[in-house]
Amino acid sequence: MVPLPFRYLLPAVALATLGGCGSNSDRPVKVVVLGDPGAVFATGARLPPAAQLVRSATSEGLVGLDEQGRVVPALADRWIVTDDGLSYIFRLRDGTWPDGSGITGDSARAALVAAMDTAADGPLGGDLAVISETRAMAGRVIEIRLKQQMPDMLQLLAQPELGLLRGGRGAGPMRLTRSKDVAMLRAIAPEDRGLPEEPGWKDRVRRLELESLGADKAIDRFNADQADVVLGGRFADFPRLDAKGVSRGAVRFDPVNGLFGLAVMHGDGFLSKPEYREALAMAVDREGLIGALNVSGWTATSRIVNPGLEGDSGTIAERWLGRSLDERRKIAAGRVASWKAGGASQAPLRIALPTGPGADLLFAHLAADFKAIGLDTRRVGESADADLRLIDNVARYARPTWFLNQLSCAARRALCSPQADRLAAQALDEPNPAKRADIYADAEAQLTIANGFIPFGVPIRWSLVAGKASGFVANRWNVHPLMPMALRPK
């Protein structure tokens, strides 16, 4: 294993917005997202990153996220939350849909209900269960009622999947045309969106072109000054940056939370008992993984819920405290030996991973970890049948609820715990925040006991940003809207 000649540093806080050069050139801002060509125009409940960017840029929700990841007005220009936290009332701005009809409470409610129905089949399905009713009130007013308090409700409503459509089209803030697999985006003038006119608007806006490419092509474009921003970087492609000589000053990390680890896909063979599945979790050298991936500041954890989140009761600690890696592996190896002594045999565990040099490093690391306790492994493709499958997702909001929803039985992403699901459902109906936090901790404990997910740490997310680019800010949500990139700095 060859280490990188320097370590990229993961920042603890978001970086400041980069200044632009202020040039009057008509050259469009060129943004590339790592992914499959054509992913820009994907639709459905599970949008790839490029399609999420397009949905956010062309189809505002009631609220949105700015370049710093903060909730900002969108179709709703203001809102109130009732004292009990169970009702969100939105006042819509004065504007029109692309077909020329007015944005009303009735039309926006219909669009929101349709968006939620579609999103219910995707990663937001469990989160949307907190909504009990959506109704249109007088004029341009919508009310959303909740089953329990959810402090991150606005954050949820700002997700790309909840961008509102009428007749298949959204109300901006950008207008989309397609040129093969490239999205051509232009900012819509504020007065055409029901907002106050901004003097000098035409001189501030730039065309923006968005394309989805594989990592090698995207990085080559950036190095050749043919891309201003590259988004969507993950651990799998991280080693390519050094191999292609990318300037360390161009690399930006988002300090995200989320799930990064192996999902256990079934309960057969060696995976049939929780204590055997725990043996795999005990064998993983998380600190060694930090060195292998070569990212200083990366947070490793053995917990399902990332530590230190708001709403975390603090009663769940890191696992196996006081035991060294060698001690853990000795216990794990004993369980493997005991299982084999019963006459059982286990084909090499199939681990599904993405392609890329970072994934190569991860597999080599895991193969050595599991070999140390007496188990062989085999790498398979990301979508192939597998015993263990990588989950690498950023949290949409940073509370225990998100993690529990992602690993619920309804989500069908890993071997689950019905008891954890029952506790999570019970927490939905608990009005007392302290008691609710305790119930969520109990749910996490049940998931931990089930050992259906083997955590490594928080996800790794990086971007490339040219010095002349503007409108990009590293943030905890890995959210980088296109509209700010299309604006020249004031």
C-alpha cells in the first residue's frame, strides 16, 4: 500500500465563500458532478447527486438551502411555527408557475403532496412519516401538521426531492434546457419569480453548464481549466487527486455526518447470529482505516448514530471500550473457530463496493481485518448479490432519527431490528423531548445488538474548486446549490 505524499486535511468548520474574479466574460460557469453520464436528467424517488442539483435549481420547494447549507425562503417567503411545534404555516410568495397560472395554496399543496408521495419510496420515506396532514388555507397559505415536534422540519422540506412541480415543471430559480447530456441553466430574473426587481441583474448572472462524468474525466477537465467546480467526490475516488497532481489548495471537504460502513444483507451462514456478525465489527481496524484513506480529521466510530449530534442523549458510547484491537480480534477469532468447530463452512464473504482506488484500499483493509479472525472475503460489484454491502450516505439532517430511519426494516437496506423500529415509532408519539431522546437511544441500542450494520465512521465528501469560482461554501450537508455559482459576487 503506497501512502500519499501529503495528507489532505478535513476541516472542522465550513470554509468561507470563495471570491470570483468579476470578469465580464460570457464564458459559462462549468460544473461537473461525479457520476454516470446522463445522471443529470434522472427522475424518480432516488435521485443521483447531479439530478438533485438540477431539481433544486429548477424546482423550488417551500424553502431551500443556500450555499452555506442554511434554510432560506423559496416558494414560501415567510412562515411561522406554532408554540407546540406541531404546525408549520407557510405564506407563499406572489408568483406564477411556468404555465402562467398563479402559485396558490391549493396548487402548491397539490404539488407538495405529489412530491411527498414520490419521495416516500426513496431515502426520505421514513422521515416524512412525521407529517400527519397538509392542507391549503386561505389564499396563498399552506399548513403542515406533525405527529410530534421535529426541529429539523424545515431542513427536511428543503431537500431536492421536495421541489414542487406543476405539469412536470418547477418555478425556478433557474431555467433548464438540454444539450445531449449537458444541462444548460440560466437564472430567472427576480421580477419573473414574484420577487422585487434587482438593479443590474443581467450583469450579475452567468450561464451555467452542468455535466455528470466519471472521476478520471472530471479531474482531467478540472486540471485543464475546463471545469470551474467538481462536485460529488467520495472516498472511492479520493486517491485519484494525488495521482493526477491536483493542487491541494483546490480540494474542499464537507464536514458531514452520515452512514459509512457495511450493511449485513442476510442472516444465513456465519451471519446467522448477532454475536457472529459482531465478530466482523470487532475485527475492523478503524484507526488503521484512517491511515489507509489518508484523510486527517476523519472521524471513525463504532456507533450507528454519529456521536455528538443534537438530540443524542449521550447514553450510547463507543463499543468495546477498554479493549484493544488485538483483544477484540482474539474474541472474534474465538467465535469464528467455535462456529467452524460445529462443522459449518463459509464461502468467502462477498463484499459489494464501488469502483475506484479508494475502494481498492478499503477492500484490501477489510480483507486483512477479516482474515485476521479466520474469514476469507471476495469483492463483488456495487449492485451484485452480496453478503455485506457498503452504505455511504450523508445525513439529510443531523439527528438520531435520520440514522434509525435509514436502517429500518421498511428501508430494507440491511438486516434490521423490528424492536428498534417499534421503539422509533413509539418515540414519534412521545411529546416529552427528554423521554423521546431516551427512547431513540434504546432504539439505537437494539440496532447495535442486532449487528446488522458495521459502522466505520462518517462519510468523506470532497469537491474541487478553482480560484476564479464563486458561490461555493463547504458545509455539513454536502449541499452546493447552482444558483449562487451562477452569480458574480457583488
